[in-house]
Amino acid sequence: MDTRQSQNRQALGRSRGGLTTKLHLIVESRGLPMTLHLTGGNVVDCTAFEAVMAKFRLRRPAGGRPSTRPERVLGDKGYSTRKIRLHLRRRGIKATIPERRDQIANRRRKGSDGGRPPAFDPLTDEQRNLVERCIGKLKQWRAIATPAAARAAGAGHLCWAQVPPKFRDVG
């Protein structure tokens, strides 16, 4: 096995800080991690989105097949791509993802041909801090910050999923 295959298998990627790992999470509304996906530090956030969503499973209270579709997805600007928004729209998932500055400028430059901006709710976007707090707890627990556990202390790039009310624990 060559070095590149070994690094991919261990989710290692070369970036400015050397060999690093990125942690992609889906966090539920209480701040608990539901889905974890590791990639090399050189992998762009948006390329891991579909892999993270494919791992998402939400057990139904009455049993049966788990749900694979959250009510809403909140993401940072790294997830603001046409492909991700289309993927969520096709699956009927609401998205609250801020647009990048260059996307706003390109749309304005095109004028009326640029289309309208995607829906964005700033009040809902405030809940994105749950993901950052979850990463902070994981780093504080030191399961993420040690090379033995995750091979790097890479920053988390995350998504937050809002669980439909019918699946929430009561009590």
C-alpha cells in the first residue's frame, strides 16, 4: 500500500498545518452528535456533504424503518453550493445556509438573470452554534484532540439537522 492510500484510509490530508483531519458532523437540536464522517484536511467541506447525509439515520419512536430526512439542515458558508441546495430541495429538506460573498456578488452582477437569493432565516441560523459547542465538548473530552484517537486535531466542519417533532424524545 502506498503512502497516499494509507493517508486516505486514515483520513489524513496535507494542508497548511501539515497532516490534518476534518471532522464532519450532524448534530441534533440538543447538541448531541448523530453522524460522524472523517476526511483528510485537504478535502473541501462541500464534497463530504452527501456522505454525511447518507449516514444520517433517525430511529422512529414506534419502531420501523429509520428516517433519513431531517426537517431542516443548517450549515456554514462552506456548504453553500448549488449542488447541495439542489440535493436538499429534491429531498424536501429545508435549508438555512448563508451565502458566500462571491455568490452574492455574482448574482448582483447578473442583474435580473441572476435569480433570487435562496431563503435564509437569521433567527434559525443562530442555532448553528450547537454544532460549534458540540465540537468544543468533543475537543474538551480529548477524544478528538489526540493523534491516537483521530490522527489529528483538525477543525470540525459541520451541519446541524433539526429533528421533526414526531421523532423527539418526550420527557
